Amino acid sequence: MQDKIENLGKSIVHHGKINDRIYLMKLHPENLEETLEKINELAISEGYSKIFGKIQVSALPDFLLNNYSIEAFIPKFYQNKHDCVFVSKFMNPNREKVPEKDLEIFYDLLNSSGKSKKIKSEHSPKFIPERLNPEDVDSITEVFRCVFESYPFPVHNPDYILQTMQERKTQYFGIKDCNKLIGISTAEIDFENKNAEMTDFAVLPEYRGQNIAFLLLAKMEEEMKFANIKTVYTIARLKEPGMNKTFIKSDYKYTGTLINNTNISGSIESMNIYYKHI
């Protein structure tokens, strides 16, 4: 049973027991007070332990007055003009416990990465990123199943992959080795607001350490520039040094950590926010 995406008034939320949370994906500016009440009522009725969302900074005072706190931000997120704030409200104090050891390791990585060399963008003809198509759907789900025991969205379901692909707001990219799909990523695009989430990076274990995620990210950035996207961002796993290194060395800026936020690979993990203007 997957978490579901549905309308709450004119806003869009993603919620369910797998992530044990409500994710306010898109906030409509009308009836803000009523929306906050509905979100809170849903969290209480379902027993969710966290609410988080991305909102325009203009709505921040209302959220702060309703006991939300700021966990991260992205400047010029909406239409290359208005700032975005990631806000959270913990309904259960156990969910709010900060993973101090993981954060300590990450901060060491963050400090040391600034002193190390950038990853070179050159790659051999063997590993050339490409845009994936409907005929790749089964291979995409196979890679996701291999890499992720659980995931916040139903990426293990071929029908879901095909549906998002056909809606054209999600673009899938991959790298193949002798026609075998070995690494994938997606760009979830908000054309209206000129931003895109660089997400769903999955590389088969035997191909890791070859900068495949970096190559996919570079290809996606090229495509996003062509589509007139101005801001790209990601929500990366705090515990995964490889992906954090990829974004840091690709000149993405870290702005905060979503504490105990997402069910991925079998447990609830904290996630880092990065962004880049392109």
C-alpha cells in the first residue's frame, strides 16, 4: 500500500503510513488558514508523526504561528523570483530527534569537499547519459527494485513510471552498458515556476564508483537549461556520502537538513537540501 498524492482544497499533498507524514507539495495561496487547519486535522486523524512542505516565503508567518519551523530554503525558487522555504511540524517528539552522529559525519564531508578537486566531466563513450523512453520502463523498475528496498514514491511499479513519463513533467535519464540499464535519475519539472527536482538517482552496486550519478546530473542540467528551467534542486539522503559529494562537487549549495523525513531503503532517514541556479 503506497502513500498517495491528492488535493487538499487547491493545494496538493502526499501522505501515508509508509513515510508516516504529510508532505505539502504545492501550496495554493487562497484560504491559507483553512488549508493549515485541514493539514493538521489530517495529521491527527491518521496519527502521522511529521508534516513538512515547500512554501513561498510570503506564507511563512502563518506557518510559524502554527508551530512550524524552518529546516531549509531555496532562493528564487518560484519563477526565478520568489524564495522557497521548507517548513516542518513534528507531531511526535520521537520523530524530532536529531541524528547527531550522521550530521557530524556529513559536516566533516561538507568541509573537506570544498578543499578537494572537482569531478572531471569527461567520460568514455561507453558511459553516455541518454533520455529514457516508455520502452525502458521495465528496466527502470528493475534498477529501482535492486537499489531501494523502499521508496517514498511507487517507483517499483511500472505503471507509475509510465504514467509519470507520459505526463511529461517527469523526465527519466539513464546510462546503459551493452544495452543493460545500469544507472538512472529523474527530473521532476515545474514548468510554471521554472524549477526542477533532480532525484531518483539509482546505480547498480557493481557500477558504483565510476561517477555515473555525476554524468547523469550533468546531462539533466543540460536538458533543464534547454527547457528554460532556472533553478534545480535535490533532496539527498544524509547518510549517503557519495550522492552528497556529487552535488557538492557539482556546485550545488547546501541549505539545511530535513530531520527524519523520508522512508527510503527500509527506514526513515534525514535528507539534505541542495540547490543550484542554472
